[in-house]
Amino acid sequence: MLKRKQSLYSIFRLGNKVQMRNLIFALLVIPLIASGCSYTAAPADLLQKPAIAADKEKLSASIMKALPNYSVLMVPEQDDYKEAIRLIDLDNDGTEEAVVTYYNEYSTPEIMVMKQSEDGWRQSVVIEQSLARDIAWFKLIDLDKDGKTEFLTGWIGGFDSPNVLEVYSYKSKAVRNEKGRWTLPPARSLPYYLVDVGEIDGDNLTDIAVVTEIGSSGEIAIPTYYLSVYTWSNNDMKKQLKLQLPEGVNSFERMLIGSISERHQGIVLEGNTGAHSMLTYMYAWENNNLSLVYPDRSLGHEGFSGKPTMSEDINNDGIIELQWVREAPGYSDISYAETTWINEWIQWDGEKQFVKVAEQYLEYTYGVKVNIPESWRDRYTMRKPPDSSYGIVTFEYWNAEQKISADLATIYVVPVKQWKAVESVWHEEQRPYRALASDSGNMYVVSFEKEAPTELPDKWKADFEDMLKVESEFPSYFEIEHEE
């Protein structure tokens, strides 16, 4: 089951009206534009009351008045927009509404819509689910392109109630709840485990893919999972298909919808099978159905990875690549914690072949990504250097036939405060190095060997020296990625 996370946005209690108003000022100071929606700066980023336009001041005052006392602004766990307040034209009339997500005075999640009028901003409708304790997934999208936005909300249920996916349409008629507030009733509600939206069947309309489970109550050791695909029409979800997913996955973690080859739309699912291991499945839309195209056991594919995977469009060509992870060769006898991993990104050709489009070393603690040079492929391995050295990875020449390796280059991450002292020692040692970047208080440095080691047999020294030629252009292979 999905777990509730405490957002940075929810650390500010809104019972104090002055504090609440200052916080909402901060939320509204920097509007950004994305996918047709404008959204605002994070409250934790702006703790001082900034200058604010008159229209935004009216909105902040209206939100402050409309929210219940002791409410807490929040951001759904999975959302396109990492903000608690966003501006979006929900009904295609040329005027933006404000959508606010928050926990009410009872710590129950709610969604409020504020609408502009001649008299200023006013509360329009509230979306609520009394049995929910959080929002796991939230999407604002016009599913059928009729100009009216749908609210897709994945509610996390209470301890005795399931997770529920509810779809609300902005063209539905609002009704009053027991408190007299106008609420938007769900057009469709169903239990769910995982959900995503995208274009699957080639009709250029957005489809809804939902994973459900049976057997999570403890009566069955491993649940049975089902994948269903729905379309949206006439203000309702229409089921296109339902299929049982292969057994072996403890829980599904991710689902991606999109192009999976140059001519196929489809779905990629990733699920865990243990503490670290994962299984990946890829389904292609063909003949009005979904067909499993990966793993293909006729090609020796098992779909299994000994490390968590995050398949994605790695080369920005619009096609989802599978992430294949394998242990660096030559170190099968070391612990899992000391293992280094080679990441290969594989694209399906739409028929029977899976083609490598990239190979990388990824180190998530420091955000390091190294695109492996073509000249290194199939003749390198990696290991973790001693912690005391500031090194995070040593690349080695590797001869698979003879099981021979030799140090080639090491990447170091040195705190800026210690860099002068480390640099001084390296100068004394006459150690060559090249600075790669300075980021987040750290210096990123690579040190290549000067030449092939004397103990390496002469017939393999040429390979080693060929790999050394990358040294001058190595910064072009190196990147630092920050978590969003």
C-alpha cells in the first residue's frame, strides 16, 4: 500500500491568520507556466513577505478566508505540479481558476476550487473524500478534449478502507454537503493500486490505466494484480480491457504510458520482488489489445534486475527505454553494498530486438552520471575505492577472457572546505587530476592513470592506452543531476 509522506508544504499551520496570509503571499509571488497551467513558488523557499500584485493579493486573502482554521497546505505525493496552489483554466472560458490542495482541520485531504468574479475570488466547489487520509496521485487533465477539465484523484484510504481512484468532471453539477458547502461529486469511483494516464490505443485521446490487486489482506502471500484500461466519454469511464499481470511481483511501484517503439504505444510496469530486486514488464498495444513484449524468454530475457530500476525516455527521442542493470564484472564475491552497477538503456525495435541506446554509471547520493564512452564498452569494470580517499568509483580496464583488470581512472567528490588540503597533497604526490564541477559544496574531480601499468601484459597495453585517450574529453561524459 502507498504510504503517506509529510510534505514540506505542510509544516506551516494555518490557524494563525497572519502567518497563513504571509504563507499564501509567498505561494503566489512567482507564477510559472507549464503545460497550459500556471503554478507558484514553494512556500518553504520564500519565508519573507514579498511584493505581490493586487490580483494575487485578492486571491491570497480569499484563500485565507475560505480555508478552515488549522488547515495545512499540502502537495499530493505524485503530481505534475509540486505546488499547493495552481492557476488553471478549468472550463476553457479564458479565465483561470485557482486549485488548492490541503488537509482540513481534521487532517483529511481536500481540494478547493476558487473562481474569479466581478467581486473578486470566491470559493466555487470542494472535492472531498471523508474516508481518505492522503492524496497519493493527482492529475488535472481534459481527458476527452471537450474543454472541461477532469480531476483524477487517487485517495489513500484509511486503515480499514481501500485506496480509491475517483474522477471528477468540472462540467458535473455541484451539490451541497451536510455543511452546506458546494461539492463536486465523483463521476466514477473504483479501488486501485496504481494509476496513470496517457495515449495507448492510437485514437489521440487520453486513456486511463489502472492496476488493482486481490489478496492483500494477508490471506494470500503474494497478491494477484490486474491491469485495466479505460477511456473517458459521456462523463464516465468505459473499460476497454482487463488482463491479469504475471505472478512474481510483491508490489508494483511504477507505471509509464507512452511510445515504446517507433510505431507502438504501450505500458511499462516495474515491481519489486524483494528488498532490492525488480521485475519489468512492457506491453504493446496491437490489434485492440495489450501484448506482453518484454520479457521475451525466447531471447533469454527474464525481466529481472538485482537493483531497483527507473525506465524512462533517456535520450529524449519520445520513446521509453528499459533500464537494464548488471553487476560490474570481476567482483562477484563482494557484498551487495560494495557492488557497483552498469546501467544499460534498451529500446525495443517494435519486432523482436532490444537495442542498447546508452550505457551509464549512476551514483545517486551525489547525483553523478557518467555516459560510458564507446571505446570503453565491453572492456571496463568498476569498483568502489576506500571511503577515506573521497573516491566514489574507480573505472578499470577489464579483460573478460583472462579476468585481468587494471586501474584506469577514479572520480572523487571532495568537500570544498577540504579541497585545498587535498589538492596540496595531490600536488606533492604528482597525481594528475581534472576538475569536473563544483556543486552543492563539493568538488568533483577525475584522476586518470598516466600510462598502462608495467605488470599488464604487452598485448593488452594497447587497449588500455586507447581507453586513456578519453581523458581530455571526459568532462563531456560527466553530468550532475539533482532530484526534482
